[in-house]
Amino acid sequence: MSGDIYFNIFRFNEELSNFLPPRNNILRKIVYWYWWATVPIISPLLLLAVFIYYLYDAVSSPNQYSAWQPDLVSQFVAQKLS
């Protein structure tokens, strides 16, 4: 586990260089920096932001189920108990 962070950055760089166009190509530089920024930095931050928003939304708003009718439930329970 030592040194294995984000799919091991060095291995990621090797894999990235294998599928990019030849060196000294401007497209290669643009795609390289795009992938290098997106995979280890932007994607985890975006997932973390979505997860934090989900937790905030789950805690801040009460659970609502529009089909739930408490008066019918109390009638049903009263019928079963009697």
C-alpha cells in the first residue's frame, strides 16, 4: 500500500503516454494535462462534493413519502387490534 495513491501516479503516467500521440505534438500536451488533472484531482473532488451534498440533503430535509397516509394506517392498525 505504500506509495499507491490514485492508481499509482507513475503507472498512470506510463499508461497515459502509451495511448497519446507522438511527443512534440500540441494535442498530446493538451490531452496529457487534461487527463492528468482530471483523473487524480478533479474526479475525486467532484465525487466528494456530490457525497457531501447528499449527506447535507439527507440530514437537512425530513423524509417525505407522498403515498404515506397516517390516518389510514391508524385505521388499519385499529382494525387489526380489535
